[in-house]
Amino acid sequence: MKRILITGALGQIGTELTVKLRELYGEENVLPTDLRIPERGKMKDTPFEILDVTDSDAVMEMTKKFKPDTIIHLAALLSAVAEREPKRAWEINMGGLMNTLEAAREVGALYFTPSSIGSFGPSTPKDNTPQETVQRPSTMYGVNKVAGELLLDYYHERFGVDTRSVRFPGLISYEQEPGGGTTDYACEIYFEALKNGSYKSFIDKGTFMDMMYIDDAINCIIDLLEADPEKLTVRNAFNVSAMSVDPEMVAASIRKHIPEFELGYDVDPMRQAIAESWPNSLNCDEAKKQWNFKCAYDLDKMTEKMLSGIREQMN
Ligand code: NAD
């Protein structure tokens, strides 16, 4: 049985991960935290704590009180937001990471936090990007993620903390709005397809990025949490991905259900530059080998799920 403390639990990942973990391990064994109390959704009126991850004393106090055997650290500023507010991104992304790592060290908890395809940069090989390769990102978010990966290695080697992570691609879901990432177009496009029958993408035609449907991302976290520590040689972050797509491919998949759907472009130079600095497609062999990483959703299956989920929400 696990006892799990989650930070940033009201975000795109935490909203769905908390519910799944509670199904598996019991409501009382999973404590979600964030900057505010949930006012709607499945976490409303269930055990929940306010926790600002930049407050080191509060993080340590909450950890000692709840006594988790696992800390899942999700609180962060995402790529596009971090690029607009680099100083605040450093404070939240690095401060939060250090404070939660220290708490994990103090109580001997397993520690999971996601890295990102944003940890790669323009000089990284773009196709079939290897597990071990050049990581010289050109964004503040990427700098934070590389520093974070190095810290996970450091805490594992120096203090024996059981650190685990994955480099998530863009995550696609409909329950919670994405938090300001560069791959958000691939969520918005489904909402707009159903509401207006058209979408103007802020990412340009022909720009390929890795993506994954949220259910696969949640299962991926759970599989990695349950993996045998002896089998894991990668402690900074595993490459994981389900598909590599550009806006035209997503539109073509949507047209199988909404034939009149129109895709146009209104490219945002900042997010386009970030996208162009990231890989086209990751090599995920190490994750498959070491903890049996797998995905159930390809693009068309994800499109079906997104459209039916959003339709249900609209009714
Ligand atoms: P999100 O932006 O949807 O949610 C982040 C949550 O953190 C929000 O609920 C916010 O209120 C909270 N938060 C912000 N500052 C905080 C603070 N000081 N203290 C406590 N909470 C704070 O993010 P997400 O998409 O759920 O991402 C979670 C993690 O996964 C992040 O590390 C992110 O970089 C990583 N990731 C996400 C994606 C993606 O596509 N969603 C892809 C790759 C990596």
C-alpha cells in the first residue's frame, strides 16, 4: 500500500492522476495539494491541503505530518508561461523541486516529478532522439527541466533517494485546461472543432512534436512508480511518447468525424520558436526495456476519445 503526497494537484496531470491513485490506494492514502482548494470536480469536498511549494518550511511540515512513502511533484510553470516570466519560473520550478526533494530525503520517500521534451534544444538530434544526448535547451522551462534532471541524479547518487521521472511530450486531455504549454494547440483544436467547426493554430503546419493522451500518461506514471527499483538505471528521466504529429495530421484525424472541419494558422512566433527547438520524435527504448512502458492511444483513438469526451461535457 502506498501513501502519496501530490503537489500542483489541480493541474492538467494532477486532476486525473489524483482520482486514479485514490481508486488504487484509497482516498485517505493520497493527499493532493495546490495553491487553492478545488471548487468543482472529483476532488471537491475530499481531503485536500493548500501548499505553496516555494515555502520550504510548509513543504517540510506537511511532509512530516502526512508521512508519505511517495512524493509526486507536479507544481510548475509550463513552457510558454515560463518564457514570459523567466524569473518567477526559476523560483517556482527550481525552488519547488529543491524543497520537495529535501522533503523526500528527510522522510525517505520515493520521488517522482515529470521532465519534458522541453529539456532538449536546437542542437539535440531531432528524429528518434536518443535517451542520452545533447540537452542544451533555449528556453527557461528547458533550463529548469535539465537542472531538475541533474538534481534527480544527484539526490539519487548522493543521498539514495529513489528518484524517478519521464520526459513527457505534449499531453492531450479535455477535463482540465492545459496550463500554458507549447503543445496546447493539440487540446484546443478539438474544442474548437466541436464549437466552431474551425481552428486557427498558433503552431505552424509541418511542425512535428511528440504527444500522448492523458490516460496513457497517467498509466505511465503508475507503471514507473510500481517498477522494481533494482531494474531502473535511468534516474534523471526516461524518454516517453505515444505519437509524433503536426497540426495537419490532427486536423485530418478530426475530419474523419467532422468532414467540414477547417484548419487555419495564426502562428505565435514565441511558441513556434519553442516548438522548433524541440525534437520531432523521441526514442523510448529504455523506458520499454526497463519498466515495460507502453501506450494504448494512437492519434485516431485519441481523437475519438477527445471528441466524445468534449461532446459529453457540452451537453
Ligand atoms: P499545470 O500547469 O496544468 O498545473 C500546475 C499546477 O501547479 C497548477 O494547478 C498550479 O496551481 C500549481 N502551482 C503553480 N505554482 C505553484 C506553487 N508555487 N505551489 C503549489 N502549486 C503551484 O501543469 P501540468 O500540465 O499538470 O504539469 C505538471 C508537471 O508535468 C510539470 O512539471 C510540467 O512541466 C510537466 N509536464 C507537463 C506536460 C503537459 O503537456 N501537461 C508535458 C511535459 C511535462
